Amino acid sequence: MTETLRWRKSSFSGGGDGNTCVEIADLHTRIAIRDSKAPYRGTLTIPVGSFDALVQSLKRATV
């Protein structure tokens, strides 16, 4: 990934220093995920469909 990515955090990342969350970047066909506290340690990428399924599963788990 040599391109500059546009990283964003969840609106639920909370108060304090605001860096206790993961960040995501849209790669069009994949989603890149990294730890906001250690962004240079590595990035995980997964297909968009898999990311959507993960988010939906997490939403159901919190209800």
C-alpha cells in the first residue's frame, strides 16, 4: 500500500485522548484496519463484504 490512505475512526471512539479505537480506510474492494494507538505496527485488509458482515454481527451483539 504505497498510496496515501484516508483513515477514519468510529464516532464511538469516545472521550479522553480519543485514540482508543481502530481506524479504517476504504481501498474500494477491501477495507484496511489498523490500531489507532500504534498505526505503524501493521494493517489488516479484508474484503468489503466481509467487513460489512463483521459490522452487522457486532451491531447485533450489542443489542
